[in-house]
Amino acid sequence: MQDMEQNYARCFATAAGAAVLQHLRHITIERTLGAGATDAELRGLEAQRALVHQIENLARRGKL
């Protein structure tokens, strides 16, 4: 798994990779849904957020 973590770290260490990761954060983690959001919309967004968190965690561990 360490090799994969290092791959994530290298991928997102570039300026382009950092911009992509920031965009992913903006469209998932920083996004809010209104009071009328359906259960499916909430679950879908939470799954996207979990994926972005996983990417960030792998990249962070790859730097160690």
C-alpha cells in the first residue's frame, strides 16, 4: 500500500494536481445542499466527500 500512497502523493504534489484536488474539495466537501435535498442526493454527495477524503489521506500518508 505504501507504493500506492507514494503515487498519490506524487500525483497531487504538482501544481496541476493541487489545483485538481482543490477543485474536488470545492465541488464535494465545500458544497452544501438545500433543505429540499433528497435522501439520494445527500447519500450521493456524502459518498463523493468520502472519496475525496480518501484521496487526501492517501496523498498525505505518501508524503511521510
